[in-house]
Amino acid sequence: MAEQPNLDPLGLWRDMLGQWERGLNSVANQAMGSDEFSRALHQVTSLGLRMQQSVGETMDKSLRALNLPSRGDLIAITERLGRIEEVLARIESGMRPADGEAASGPRPARTRQPPSA
Amino acid sequence: MSETLPIDVGAIASRIQQETQRAIQRAVKGVGYFTSPAPAVGCTPKDLVRARGPMRLYHYRPIEPELYRVPILIVMATTNRGYILDLAPGQSFVEFLLRQGYDVFMLEWEAPRPDEKHLDLADYALDFVGQAVGDVQAATGETNLTLLGYCAGGMLSCIYSAVYPDRGLKNLVVFTTPVDFTKMELFANWADKRFFDVDRMVETFGNIPPEIIYASFDMLRPAAKIAGQLRLWDNMWNDEFVKSYRMFDRWGADALALPGGYFRQVTRELLWENRLAKNELVVGGHPVDLGRITVPFLHVVAEHDHIVPRGATAPLLGLVGSAEKEEIVLKGGHVSIAAGANAVRRMWPAVDRFLARRSV
């Protein structure tokens, strides 16, 4: 059978890109599935977490010394604001007309049948 | 034996002209790409029914004059925004359901506040889903409803349905829902209990930051980002491709933080102990036996899902106790199955076929 010559100049590049992507993903997935990767990942994560904890504690002490609110203080305020928001939402939902009746008139009838019925 | 046709000079000239035009378009539209805002997403009109903690329950405004009796409550995955199911007109699962005559609600999530770090599976699967079920029943006046969960939203829906099978559930539909966590091999390896100190991570962060969630999804396909950028350049002349790329890219990067309590429980009880697949999970003091789910059940899974591989989804159909149960395996990946071209052609009509006669 006769073959039409390939007129797409970027076609080869697209094929290569697809192959490169699949190959790299496959190699990386194999590497990331190993014990060594998992151990190394958690060593790095653990170091990062220790640093973050120690920076957090130092920052807390410094803010306290400067008489400024710490992260914990801000979280406590956020918690109280959250509770106020929830109370407001409850009040608002109590004042709202029943769902479906607001502005759009009566609810659609719930009598629809499947097309074949 | 094959032979090559003589070279068609006219075709070559036409091809060169086309490539030249595309190169110019790439340059012109490339500038526009960096200066224009991202396309709007999640635009189907809706009303907020309830906001409590991280839960947001929305009711989409019906567009058909006559609805099926049984409303649908969509439960979104805890790590991502719900607009993946409502990307744009013509590319929205929600809009499709509304046009078929369903009354649609969506339970989606906001990032937990620092003081909500204690929230766990019981809060999400029983309290928030339970609250949403009650709200849908109150808003529609109907006792029955269909639960439809995507990914981890499917897992929450299954847990709720197994614990409370008698609270009005009429149908259960889930997409790409993991149940056997030993088959999520990369996630299981990254969370290897010999090396991973989940308590330290939760104590340090409180809520697990979205950057960690995003990075863990990204690491599953490390070459995808670079290849995606190159394909974007290649298709910069194509407005539809660019729009679609931007919507999916935005959604992928729009990951949500997870409460520390939820993350700890998923790591310990699902990734380490695989308790859901063994029917040994206990949530809020309730044993989760998937065999107690007896309503009509549909599981739609993706053949090439790199986030929730086929092995992780496969046992669910056998574990569910329903007499009427079905699994549909479709070509596509974790996201394209719900919102891509395959979704429009295959998945959405399949869900409609399953639900229509069971929603009266």
C-alpha cells in the first residue's frame, strides 16, 4: 500500500516528547518506589520539620518579649471569629426564604420520567 | 510492500504556510497568555445553603421546568476544589446534570482554619456529609437522595453510606474511589511507617499545607509539568487548547490544606493498615462495613489513572453489598474521566443512563 509522506515538521518532535515524558516518569516512579528514596525523603522532611519547630519556638519567645501577639494568639482570635461567623450564618439562614422559592417563584415539579418511560 | 507516493509540492507549500501562520499566532497569543486573566470557572448559578467549618453546601439553580424526584448530592474530594465538575459552559458535569433534569447540590470544601486541625474522618464523612444530606432533604422536601462522590469524596460517601444505610440513600455513584491503599504504591512508599513520622508532621504544621499536597500529586508524574509547558507552546495558536490547559492547570495547582487529624487518620488507618479494604475501619465509633451498602451502586474508574491506580479501585465493587451494582472502566486519567472530552462523550451519559430510571 502506498504511504503518504509525513508533512508534519513537528510530528517527530511531538512523538519524541511523548516518549521522553513516559520514559522519565517510568524511571522516576521506579526510583521513588525504593526504600532508599523513602528514607532520604523523610530525612530531608524531618530536618525541615525540626527547623520549622525550632524557628517557631524562637519566634514565639521573641514576640512575647516584644509584647506582640504570637501565632497561637492569632489562631485563638481566628477561632473566635470563626464561631461568630457560624452564628451569623445560622441567623442568616433562618431569615432566608425556603430554598427554591427565593426570587424565582415556585419550585419545579419533581415529576420527571426517564426518556424511555 | 509499501511504496512512497511522489512528493506533492502543493501539499508541502500549504503545510509550510500553515506552520508559518501557527508560529506567528504562537508569538502573538503567547503575549496575550501572560497578560490575560485565567478563564472563569465554576460559573453555573448556585446558592450557598450552608457554610460550617470547611464545608460549603451549594444548590445549583434548576434550569429545567420538570425535575427528577430524587436530588443528587455531589461530594467533592477533600484535596481539591469542586469547580473541576463545573469548568465552563459545555464542559461542566453539573450543567449536564441540570440539563438532564436533576436537582443538583454540591458539598465542597474550604481549607481548614488553624483551630480546625483536629477534624478527622468522622467529622468529614459523618458530620459534614450527614449535615449536607439533612440540608438537601430539608431543601427539597424529599427523603431520598443520590450520593455522588469524586475520588476521596467517593470514599467519604461510601463511609457515610455504610454507617447510615437507612438515612434516605437511594443510589450511590462514585468516581475513581480508592479502597485498597496498598495498591497506591508510591503514596504508600512515601508514607512508609519505618521512616515517616506522621505525628511530628501534624504537630509541626497543624494542618498539612497545600504545597505538600500539590507536590505529592506532582511527584507522581515528574515529567508532566515540563511536557505540559512544551505542549502549551506547541498549541499556543489553538484558543480552545489554551483555555482548557489554563482551567486544568489552575485546578491542579489549587490544592487544599488537609486537617492534621484527617491526614493522620488516613495515613495510619488507610495507608498503613488498609482498614477500609479489610472492612476493619472504625469512624466515630461506628464500624465501616461496606457490605451494608445495598442501594444501586455505580463505580466509574479510569483505565490510566496515575493518582488512584486501577488496583486501588478494583475491590470496591466486590465489597459493596448491593444487588444492583456496576463498574464502568473508561479510557482516560483521574481528571480527564470527570471533565475531559471523554467525560462529555462517555462518562456523563453513562451516569445519566444509570440514574435516570432510579431517580423517579
